[in-house]
Amino acid sequence: MLRKISTIDFKSSNTTSGKTVLIRVDYNVPVENEVVVDDYRILKSIPTIKYCLDQGAKVVLMSHMGRPKGKIDDKLSLIPAGEKLAELLEMPIKFSEDCISEDSIDVSRNLKDGEIHLLENLRFYNEETENSSDFSSQLAKHGSIYINDAFGTAHRNHASNSGITKHFATKGMGLLIEQEMKFLSDKLSNPSKPLTLIIGGSKIDTKIGVIENFLGLADNIIIGGAMANTFLLAMNHRIGISLAEKEKKNVAKNLLKKASKRGTKIILPIDFSGELESFGSGDICVADAKDIPNNMVCEDIGEKSIKLFSDIISLSKTILWNGTVGVAENPNFAVGTNRIVDAIIENQLTSIVGGGDTVAAIRNYNEEYINDFSHVSTGGGSCLEMLSGKKLTALEMLKK
């Protein structure tokens, strides 16, 4: 059973001082010109940090950033994340340039109650992704309590979230992971019905498990994005020169057959907007799904599809959404995604959103709208694995 942070005593029994808690956070955030440009994951880590501080603890934070492959890369330093955290908390943050050096361990050991220490990028060591026992042991020297609050890496078998757990008698999940489990596991195991999934993006492979896991449980599965093109090909529709996985046509056919047998409706777009000749041509075209020109690139759902999808959303009580329904980074083709946001918010239903692209699209549309969803997951791969019915390695290790 996963231990909640609220059941942990952060006070030392023989002194008035608080214990040192080592928290695995996910600060793998976009940085441009040494400044964090999307602080969503940092913001979501703050409730756990504040809870520990309020209990009188000393806090040590560790995270990865990007894929430096065991080499120091200044562009992937966690310094900008530390500066953003200090700004958000309005307090100084200690920082160590090497996550397992004696100097960094000494800083952690000498922390005073209420102080925070951030370690440099764990992946500057290959031992992190290799789940090295020695590396785990070194990291464990930073604290006497271990908390995992990095849902975004919970599907990875790495030193900082998997191997490290055997070095702590007291360990548990943070408030963020507790929230993720509540919505992605508990709420969806017995959802308010009708339940509708909205699945977008480009590749079927990453979403097959999710679709199959919800066949028979979901009432509707709406499919958008380039994935929809592959399904249309499987139904012998012409899709012009649109992006699709032609080699996955049989996979799409099988999913359509399984859905029919299990009583789940798969709903595809009935019209599209896009461009003629190529991406970026600027020659805008709108067409029905059954009449797509041979030289058209489908880049967003059309008005008829928007109405169809919005009507289904209005009749639903629970929505699970992963993947945009168009090329949402282009304002011309973010219309469908934006209107789905509107429909979900207007109907005030239980709404769960997962996937970085989807979250970014919502925030680009209106940053405040993100707060109108019941739950917004911080994990892409972890979210998909959990929704596929798989166990998350790091969370399983917390139970041992």
C-alpha cells in the first residue's frame, strides 16, 4: 500500500529539530535563455514542499532535466528551475552543482529547519538511468525520509525513484502523486457514466493500450489528430496527403471491431480544416471526411465535427482527454481543441486531462482555464501507462 505523506512524522524524537526529507520532484521543464518558460510542474510540486516545511522538516529536492546521457550540459542545469522555485516560494534555495558530492551531502546534513536544498540534474550521471545501487546509496545520504512526488517519471526504473527506496525505512508518496492516483486510478475504476475518452495526437502505438483498456468501460471514444486519419484509412476513406500511419491500418481495423463487440462507440471526425499542397502553404481548405481533396493536409477538425464532439461531451458525466485534435501549436488549427476546452468547462463534468501537449494547448488558449478541469496530470508516459492498466515501477517500489 502506498503511504500518504500525512501519516509520516517529520519531527525527530530526540530533539526539537525536524527530519530531513529527500523529495523526488519532476522539474523537467522547458527553459529558454536560462529562464523557465513553463512552470506548471514546479507549481504542482509546491504543496508537498510546503507541507513538509510546515511540519518542521528540512527539504532536499532532486530531479532530472532532459537527456544529457551522463555528461554535464549547462543547458540542462536545474539552476533555472531552482530560481523559479525560489521566486514562487519567495525564499532562498540552496543549490549544489553535483548531486552526490561530499559537499552536497554536507549541505543537506547541515540544513536548518525550513531550509530547502536543490541538487543538480541527476542525469549528469549515467548511473541514474542505469538504476545503479551505489548511486542510489549516495543519493540516500541526503535525507532520512524519502518522498516520491515525481509522477512524470514514475514509469521509469531509475535510481532516484526505484533503487533508492530500499535505503529508507520511512517512505511515501507526495500530495501530487496522491492526487494523480485519486483521479487516474480511483475515479476511473468506477466512473460516473457516461464516460467519454478523447484521444488525439499522431501515433496509435502510444494509445493502443489506453483504448483497449477502456473498451467496454467507456461509452464513447472520440479520436482526433493524425490518429483519426489512420482510422479513416482503415475504413477506406481518402485522406489526401495528411499525416497517417499507413502500416497501422490493420491495428485500427481491429480496434474498431473490438469496440463494436464491447459496446463502446468510436467516433471519428466528419469534416476537417487544413491546407492544400503542404504544411504551411497558407492555402486553407475545409472538407467533409468523405470528400477530402487529393492534395489536402488535414490539420484540424471542422465545424461539423466540433458540434458532434461537443454534443457527446454535453451528454457525458466523465471526460478523459489525452492528445489534441489538431495541430494546436498553430492558431489556425487550434480551433477544434479550443472548442473542446470550452465544451468541457461549460458542462462542469468530471474532467481529467493528461499529456504535455494537451496541457500546453489548454494553457496557450487561456492559462486560467487549466484550473477549471477536475484534474490535470503532470505525467505523459506515466499517465498513459496507468490508463493502459499497467503498474508504475516507482510506485510499486514504494510499497516494499
